[in-house]
Amino acid sequence: MDNLKTIEGKVKAVLQKNEDARNDDMVLYLALCNLYLKDAGNMPLAEIMTRHKELGLPSFESVGRTRRKLQEKYPELLGSVRMQKIRAAGEKAYRRYAKKS
């Protein structure tokens, strides 16, 4: 639980400072990796993804869930209107898919 609170604080800080990270989870994850690990942006993606636990990095899924939670709680951290529409459409499409499965 403490780890999730730590992730939440760092995700919130990145979202407050980086507007691009509000719109793109990949940008958000890279910014977080760089917070946790100096020069993470210079590491091969495969190394980050396969060694994230060993490197002390949060999981990509935890970061995305935390972003959604924070954006629901703090509307000022939402992405652009265009991105909000894209995400809403994606959510609707996923709900239809999930009901059919």
C-alpha cells in the first residue's frame, strides 16, 4: 500500500509539471522512469520492461491506473479535450467488447 502511495505522489508531480504526460501514458512512464532511475531514457526499452522490478520501477499498469485515479480526482490534471474524447470513445468501445465476450 505504501508503494502505491509513493507511485501516486510521483505520478501527480509529473502530471502537474508535464502536460504531454497527461495525454500519453508512454510519456508519463518515461518521465517516471527517469525520476526513479537516472538516465532511464538512455536504457534499452527491453531492459526496462524485463527488469522493472529489479530496477525498482513501478509497473506500467500501476502507473496508468494511478493516472486515471488522479485525473478523476483532480480535473486540472486531465489531458487535452481531444485526448479526453479519444479516451471516452475507447472506454465505450471496450465496454461493448467486454459485454460480448
